[in-house]
Amino acid sequence: MTLKVGIPRALLYYYYLPLWRTFFEALGLEVVISRPTTKTILDAGLQNSGDDVCLPVRLAFGHVLDLKDRVDVLFLPRMVSIARREYICPKFLGFPDMVRHGISGLPPLIDPNLNLYRKDSLYPFFAALGRNFTSNRLAIYLAYRQAVYTQTRYVQLLEKGFFPEEALAVMYQGLTEGREPGGDGPTVAVIGHPYNIYDPYISMNLLSRLARNGVRVCSAENLPETLVREQAARLPKHLFWSLGQRMIGAAWHYLQSPGVDGIIHVASFACGPDSLTGELISREVKRRGKPFLNLTLDEHSAEAGVVTRLEAFLDMIERRQFLPARESV
Amino acid sequence: MKGYLGIDVGSVSTNLVFMDENGKIREAIYLRTRGQPICALQEGLRQLAGRLPANTAVRGVGTTGSGRFLAGIIAGADVVKNEITSHAVAASTLVPGVQTILEIGGQDSKIIILRNGVVTDFAMNTVCAAGTGSFLDQQAARLNIPIEEFGNLALESTVPVRIAGRCAVFAESDMIHKQQMGYSLPDILAGLCEALVRNYLNNVGKGKEILPPVVFQGGVAANAGMRRAFEQALGLEVHVPPHYNVMGAVGAAILAREKMAGGGTSRFRGFGVAETRFKAGGFVCENCPNLCEVVEITREGEVIARWGDRCGRWSGSLGYQESAV
């Protein structure tokens, strides 16, 4: 019987799923992904996590619970650092431990350290991960090579303008067309943590609401890493949060792009790095003068509040463009 | 007479205005919603019909406020707009050149920054309703003074006391403390106004560039104490425009006129809807684990609108969308 590995559809799933999935499948394991977020999953997460962690982590608890009884092992990599001299949020670092102590009746957790703070190669991580399942070093190495290759293809799709779930659908469900070219409305850059903006339940269908209004949406994930880093390097001090760096670099790039009409920053309530990146972005926005909306999401968010702010934001862009017409009123 | 109807269904008040074709506000009605938006709207329409000449033709209807979708269905709206855009449009039309709008309503407060007649930035209060009209209402009731007299009493103050305005709960206990120490009522009220203004400027107005002319609108603008506190905190003159308490409805009427400028017939259901039986009901959809609470509006027993479902299974089935967004 094939061993089933569970991967929660949360946190860095949106960045790394093809990398993990390809590696496991190449070693002959079956990958099970938790179901898309629903009220039940979120509620389960809220009930089983501590009060003092942020919404994305609490939601990730829900996804772990969704997988708990359906898999043989749970894969929760301990994400310490994904780039030299940079860190991932400490809540990610502690996530495997929070889960281990917060949820009972779990299948075995596999939580190898991923720490690229002082090195560049992912291989030691995969070598350690693979040893959990096989002692065949060659098989592990080949699986690692294949995983990196697939991940590169995924990143290329993102840079072509696909969003994570669309790119995954292209890769795994054989979708060819992916996203539609977009409407005739304004172009808006949505900047936020991937687990906030690409989870339709948490973002309250933000991306599809925009698309329904003919808005063309672009995000940080659509930009090449080098470009994002070039922009973020303009900060007076190196920002050591990798995710924040991506958000700031992307926001600054889009602020200078004449084709982008407005920027939405999506933050989660109780996220420390977000409060910092949000402020850095809004200061730069003030200098450049583009329509800007700061949306804060939490578990109490009512759809009405999001709808009102989005409507006003789109009106702001639209009425700015038709300024002469307004004078007649 | 021909004109446009603007409807603002808010959490605390339901306002209707009738604007003639020249942009003059002919009638304005301010009612308390009292938790029953449909009844309040019907009552407003009934009163408006009574005040307008019999040959009045409604060329267009605009709705706004947190009850805008509901009002849009009941009255038959040509345009359904969020309250930020409506307030901005109303203020920039009635007070040309306005650069800052301070708006405090029953449950929400917002700041809107305009430059050259267009909105360039805005913010709304988040989950906290400290410093909105409801809190002032509640405190006036606790002190047993009519809310209408609140502002003028505050103006009598010579030495406002300092009250913590960060949170309505703390503000209340602070006020009780000051009252028990023997401070005069006007000084406490003026202190409360200052605390609420501080709270507003720190939360809603955080980081915004407040330039004159400054307009103060929404129901709380009736409170002269709040106006004075804003003027002192900002060091700027603060204008309270005519119709300050129905500005959302004025904006909705202006937007309706804009929408209908190209011609076409209004979707207005007529003043007769005041006598129609509307009912808002709902159910929990159990088709998926999201368990959406679906709202269902019926007219004389016939379902005319549904919303509240995430997937569109119910709202889409009637060919009606809750929102443009």
C-alpha cells in the first residue's frame, strides 16, 4: 500500500507545492492535499489554535485537522529561512511544534528544517527528508532534481501571469488556457501574503470580485525574483523577512509601472511583519500618488466591509480617469 | 416636478432626499432605522410622497449606506453605490473645492481626502465603533440629556476634562470617575468630544494629509461640541454643510442623475411600494460546509432577491447580483 503524505493547503503551500509534491511522488508516495478552505476548516482551526497567533496560522491548524485522519504522515517543514541572510516569520518556524502540542491523535509529523540562512543548496534538506522514506540515496537525489525542475516550471508559469491555483491546474489538471486575458477595466496590483490573497475564502473572493468588474489583476508572484529584489534593495536597510521583501519589491515596481492604475495591500490582522511592510508601502505610495487601499483581514471580517472598501477603491480609480466628465455635475 | 431620489439606509438612520433637475434639494427626510430598514424605508417613502406635489416624476433612484442592496431591491434603484463615493460626490458638489471630508455616522466613521474634486484617499473605522454616533447617543442617554442638547452643553465648558478616548468602554468608566469627582457636566461632555476627536484622528485619520476646506458631515456633525473639538485639534475651520445629516442620500441622488443622464427609464417601483408587503427571511444553505446564511427578500410572497451565499448558487438563480463588486 502506498504511503499517504498530507500537505496542508495553507501558508507556503502557494509557493512550494510543486517542489514538495514532485519529490514525494518521485519516491513513490501518494500526496494528499487538504480541501479548499471552508467555514468548517476555518472554525476547526480557530478552536484548536492559540488566541495569540495570526489568522493564517490558525487557518493552517484547520487544514492540518482536515488531513489528520486521511493520511499516514503529515509533512510540515520547519521553514526557517528560504534565502541567504533572511528569515521566514517565526510563527512558521514554530508551526510544527504548535501543531504537535495543540492537536492530539495526529499521524507522525515530518518536520525537517529548511534553513538557507547560510547556504544556498536545498539538497541537504531533501536528503534529510528523503531518509524518512528510503535509504536509496540515488533515488532521493533524482527525486530532488525532478522536484527542482518542476518547481522552476511552476515559477515560470507564475511569471507568465498565472496565479498559484491556476498554475497548479495547468500543471496537474492539464488546463491549457488558464486565466482569461482580463477585462477592459483598470489594472490593479494586489500585494499580500500568498496564503491571504490566493485563498478565496480568506480573501472573500477578492481576486474574482475584481475580475468580475473587468479589473486586470497582477501580483507579486507574477514578477521575477531578481526584479523584486532589485526594487527592495532600495530600502535603506536590508529587509530580513523574505515574504515582506517580495511584497515591498513588488509594490515599488508596480508603483512605477504606468500600466498599473492602483494598488491593494492585503494584510492579516495580528501579523507583525505586515504592519511594517504595509507602512513602508503606504509611505512610498504617498510619494508616488497612486490609488491605494489597505485591506486588513481577520476572522471577524464581514463581507460588507470588504465590499464597501473595494467599491470605493474602484470608484476612486474610475472617477480619477474621467475627471473632466465630473465637472459637469 | 421631475427629479431624482436619493436613499441612504444606514445602521442608525434612514435618509431620503428628493433633488430636482437643477440639483436643488427639495425635500430631505431623516428617520431612525430602529433595526427595521424595510419599515424605515417605506415610512420615508410614504412621508416623501406626502410632501411632494402629485405630479412628481422620479427620473432616477440611487441607494447607498450599509442597507443599500436591500433598499435598491425595495425601491428599484438605478444605481447602488457605497457610502464613501456617495459622501464624496455630495460634498464635492455642495462645497466646491473641498479637500477633506470628516464623516461620522451611527456605526461608522470615515475620512475622505479629495484633491481637484476627486477622491485620492479614504479610510473607514475597522471593527471598533468607539467615537461614532451610537456611543454619543448611549452616553447622552446615560446622563439623561437629549442628544440634541449635547453639543450646546459641551460648548458651555470652560475647562474640558481629559477623558481616555482609545476605547468606548474605558471612556465610559473614565467619565463616570470624573463625574463622581464633581466635574461639571459641560466640562465632561466637552472632554468626551475631545477624546472622540483624538480617537478619530489617530485611528481613521492616521497618516492622512488634512487640508482645508474641511467638511464635517454625518449625523454627528449636528453636535456643535464635536465640531469645535475638531477645529481645535486641527487648527482649521470646519464647515458643516446644509443637509449634513443626509449627505449620503444627496450623493446617491446626484449619482442617480449622472447615471440617467444618457436617458432611459428609471427602475423605480413607485411610491406605492410603501404599501407593499416586503419580508426579509433567510435560511442556512447546507449544500457545503460553508453553511452560508442566505437572505431572502419577498414581495407579496414572491421571492425577489437573495444574497449572502458565497458560491452564487442562490443569488445567481434569480439573475440578481448582490453587488457590482
